[in-house]
Amino acid sequence: MYEAVEFIELKEKPEPIQSVLGEFDTETAAVERARAARTAFLEGGSDDYAWWVVRKQGATLAEFIADSKSDKEFVLDLRSGQLVELV
């Protein structure tokens, strides 16, 4: 199982708000949900900072990462521990 998680840093709050967007059988479905949440956030015109991750349920390492300040998306290379940009 995979989960898509959204983090939003509000300007007036020191800690990000974490919301699980859903649990999915496949990584692909979780990434699609995270991308949809990112698109909705960007279309909302917020000045707050947000990021989205996809990870195995309960894991502390993300397998997909995107944020609201750039167009880039990343995956984690589990062999090297390095973030790799998706192109």
C-alpha cells in the first residue's frame, strides 16, 4: 500500500499541516493523487508553501516528491539514497 501525503506551511504557523490524501494499491495511483492535489493547490493561488510525497504506508522515506515552488518532481533512488529528478 502507498499513501499520498500533503504538507502545507502556512505563513502564520511554524509547523506544517500534514494531511494523508489517501491510501492506494499502486504507487502510480498515489502519484496521480499527489499531482492532482498539487495542481489544485497551485490553481488556488495560495502564497503558502506546500509539498507532496508518496511513500509506502508508514514509511519515513518518500518515493515521489514535488513542491509548490518549482515544476520539478523527484524520486528517491533506494540504492544510492539520492534524489533523482524526473524528466
